[in-house]
Amino acid sequence: MAPVDSGILGTWNTYDLEGTWTLRLTALDRAGNKTEKTSRADLGERLGLVKAFGVEPKVFSPNGDGKLDSAAINFELTAAGQVSLQMLSATDVVIFSKEFTSSSGEAVVFFWDGNGQDGELVPDGDYQIRLVAHASDNPNLTQVETLSVTVDTLAPRISITDPVEDSYHTASSLNIVGAIDEESLTGYSISYSGPAGDVALSEGNQVPTGSSLGDIKGLRDGNYILVVEAGDAGGNETRLERAFSVDLAPPVLALESPTENSFMVLAIMTSPSRAELPNPTWPSINCGMGWGSRHHSGMIYWPEIPWAMKDSFSPGLSTVRCLMVLTLSLCMQRIVPVRKRR
């Protein structure tokens, strides 16, 4: 659950109770520290007209998803009478009302769909259900009871700022940065799947504080899926998946031809295979006297330097450099001095 600030902590069924009672609120943290507060409540003398009055669920989500779309309000009188059932906003404005005539001992159930008197869905929030009962044989006997109910049509909000979708990472650990926002949270879980299978990272029923949702350690090369799930008391659920990859090794690069200090007529060079480069950008090849002489940039998956580069070599000592850079900022280069016969 989320921290409560001037909100509803819970509901107390006071039916068949009367007199003075003491309410005790106790808070306990994970370190074992405890704080208690008490308050006295005088329920007075029960009139005895209303035998039962309840609502389930106390949090419902009239959003048409087939889960907790209405709240069942039930009541029963000890004598025949008229009942007015009213829904009140946080400012005590009656937004919906319905009248009933009830006989003694009759169990009445009314399903509220979250609509106001105008037929429009009320905004999310806390509402009061007020029951006003009048006895048919004694107009002076009136009893008023209230209950609380919450309308929550929105699913928990999950945001992940790191890792970003389809990102690459070069470290074996990862801090998950994000937030879970939900006042009536019932539970959340964080897990991930990768080369080692599915791993449960954390779970709880209180909104995590701060921007860190947890740390993943011991990552190895491969593709991963981060999964964050959350549910609330209204039956709403949210699932967020985030794909990322880990690459801890630089690319493998080899110049098979020309060999060092070899004599050649044309520049012939083999390139790495695709399997050795899981995340390549464009390779760069330089040849000639110094790096600024001739340059080629582009994917090379054939065994020769482009034909146009053969004129880059002059008789004497030259160099060939192949540079491969990944999007992870890992790079590998191979430099080979070669000679060309006159």
C-alpha cells in the first residue's frame, strides 16, 4: 500500500456496538521501532432499526474490464421501513440516491456501478455511502449509518528510465531506475529473464521509495527482459517489459591477409565473420602511408578490400588498419605493415 497522509486508514464495522470505545493505531517499521496512538469514540445507544449494513468490495473499478466493476451494498432492517441509500462525495454532496421499501428481516442488495445520478461515471476517489432508515410503524424512529467506498478505475503506473528499451550495457551489474505509482497498491514484483533463465528480483505490497527499484548483479553476455508488475485493490493490473542486452567483450578482429611485412601486388584482406560481431557498427579500413591516405567505411563481409583501394598502395612500406567499433563504445583494431613490390 501507499503511505497515507490525511486519508482513510481503514473501516470499522460498528453494527450492534454501542457505548465508548478506544481505537489504537500502531505503526511498526522493519527495524522493530513501534509507535502507537489512541483515540476514544462514543457510539452512543443503538436504536436497533438497522440490523446489517455492508459493502463489498470496499475498493472497486467500474472500468468495464470484468473485474470488480461494481460494489455490492447490502442492508437489513429489524422492522418494516423506508430506506434512502445515498452516495456522497468528499465534500458531502449527494451524487446518487435510491429509495427502497423494506420489510422486516428482508436482506436487500444493491449493486452500485459507479455512476452518478446523471448516469455518468464519477471520478476516482473516496465516497461515503449513507443509509437513512425510517420505521414504518414509528415515524420518529430514524437511524443513519455510513460506510466508505473507493472508486479506482486506473491501473498502477509504472515507469522505467533505466534501462531504456533495446539498450546495450558493458557492466555486469545494473541499477533499475524508475517508479511505481499507486495509492491502493496490493502488490508488485520485479523479475528478469536471460541466459540463466528466470530470476525473481524483489516483491512487496508498499510503493518503493526513491528512484531505485533494485540492482541486478552477476550479468553476463546476452539478451535480457526486465519485467515489472503491479496490482491494486480495484483489481487493476499493469505489466511493463523492458528489453536490454549485455556485452562485456570487445569484438574479435583479424587480418588474415596481408601478413606483416609481406610483399603484395594488390591489397587483399579477409574480414571477421558475423558471428563474432553481435553488435557492429560500420568498420573502417585505412591503408597507405599514414592514416589519412585512403579510407573505406562500410560493412565488409566479403574477403577483399574494395577494388578501388588497390591504388592506395605505393611501392615501399605501407600500412593497413582495420578498426571495428561497437555501439557499446568497445573497439578493436588490427594494424599490419605491408610492402608492395615495384
